[in-house]
Amino acid sequence: MSISFFKDEALDELFENIEVNLDRYRNGDFDDLVTDDSVHKFAELSINQEFLVSIHGGQDDDVDNCLKMFEAMQGLTPKLARDKRLWSYLTHTSLLQYTKERWPIPNDDDEAVNWIKHHFFITGSRDFERDNAASRLWWSTFICKRVSNIDPQKALQALFFKMDPRSQVLDRKTTALSTNLFEAVLEKMIISFEGDQKFLTDRHGLNRPFMSEVNALGGFNLLNALSLEQSRKKLKEIDQTIKFNDLPNETTLDDIDDIEPESSGHLNSPPEKTTIKTDMSLRQKLVKFDLEEIRPKHPNTDENERVLSRYMLFTFDDERPRNMNEFLEVFSWEDRDGISPEESIYVSQICKIIDDHLSL
């Protein structure tokens, strides 16, 4: 059968009426809304409906479902796969039951609306690979298949073993830029998956610090120039940096004074002095807010659950969300869920600090 898309007007109407249609999402369907007036048919490309309807299950079925989705969409180009109308059509039709099964809709209505926005629709560029129930399956497989030296199924098994490491890899601009660097990271994930799995399971001690260092590697030209062997060497250097980095999670203004702004050579720095590519002024403002406003009120929060833990501080400084919508787009669900409820209330204030700083 031909691939179909929602027309712009139909998609906009669906998105604007999520709250009105909550009962449909929970208990019904959208069959009566799929008409010739609401849908485009793309006759030049067909979809294998048999493979498509065989997609079902939860997180444990992600790898199989990725391969089924890719097989069902043979001939789909990356350009066409960036059309949000396609994936929203599938999550509301052939993959409606799967989407509800894979991403059960929360009971709270406000939470449900936000949940549906990201898993049934696409609200930002990262939803293609990360959140939309249908597109994430195709894009994950496409990304793994571009690495010709690794079996796609083995790559997907490592990629989907834990949600957080997967998000760390797919959310990184550096791994998106360089095929060789991505292959080197994927090799490391597969070795961990087939070995002690520590790199994939120790999210705060190993995976997140490692991927933060990967993100600070350098610009487009540098990364594209790296061969696979050079990429592997860079990752080994990062391993050494993480191994010797015994700084505590808690960040102080003294720590910030030791960090060199806009540094791209931090991998060659002595282990006792880690440097990070960052805007010092903004970073200091966030640290000051944490030390003076948040920590005195919440002294017992687990360091890994702090809204401005070392990892979160790095990401806020790197991504610079200026409001809650941008925060929801750039931070993965796993990151947001990992914030202590007592400290999550400060996110909007942090975004305001960033917005004020960028407005200077």
C-alpha cells in the first residue's frame, strides 16, 4: 500500500485538540478522521503493511520492532523520514495500538497531554530519533545501518539495552556529525553489552561523564577528519580522563575558576584538571544560583538527582534552554525524570537565568 501523510491542516487540528481527544487516545481510535480530505497518499513509495502491523509490545521488543519498521519502509529516504506528518499518521492509524502499548498514557490529564505531544507527534528535531513511537524505530535502525562494519541487530541490542545511554548517544551533536566517531562509541557500547555492562548501567559514574566529554571534543571539521582509528584513540583518552577524574559531584565556584573557557584540547590536560568547553559567565551564574538558592533549602538531595548536578549543569550550559518548552525538547525524559521532585521546581528559574544571560 502507498505511504500516507496527514495534511498540514489535519495534523495541526489533531495537535491542537489533544486534550479534547484524550478519551480517543486512551480508549478509542481516529478512523473517522482519516479521510481523503485529511490525508495525502504518496504513490511513489509503498509500505509493507504485514511488517507494519506485526510491530507490537513494550521496551523488550524495541530491537525486533526497529528491524520490522525498517523492513516495512523499504526505500524511505532520510529526507522523507524527516516529515513529521508521516510519523504522526502512523501513530494515529496502523501503529495506534502499538504506541499506546509501548508508551502507556498517564492517568493525569496534564501529564497525558505532554506525553502524547512527544510520542504521538513530533514537536522538535530530537523527537524523530528519541521520542516519537514510530520514527524512533526507523531512525535508530538507519543510524546503525550506516555503520557498515557492525551487524545492525548487535548494534541495536547495545543501543536499546538501557534507555539512558541510548539517549546520551543519539542526543549528542558530535556523534551525529561523525560516522567514524559514532562507530567507535557503538563499538564501546557493544563491548560493554557483551561484557560486564558497567558502561551502560553506571549512568552517573561512567556513561554520562563519558558522553559529556565526547560532546566537548570539537567542531565539525575536526570530527569529520577523524578516521575510525583516531576516533577510537580519542575515546581511550576520554576513558583515562574519566578514570582519573576524582572530583566530587558537588560543584563549587572554586571548581569553576579552574575551568578554561572555550577549550577544545581538554583531553590532553593533566587528570587533576579537567577542562570543559563552556561559557564561564553563564556557568558561574548557574553555580551561584545552585549554591545560594537551591542547596541551602535542599541539603539532603542525592547528588545524582540535583537539578544542577555536574551532568545537568554541563547540559544546561551546553544546550541553553530559555524556557520550559525548550527544556522539554533538549532534555530527555530520563534526564527530567531523574531530577528530585523538590528541585524540579527550579527548572523555570534556571531557564530564566539562561534567557537573561543570552539577552545581555
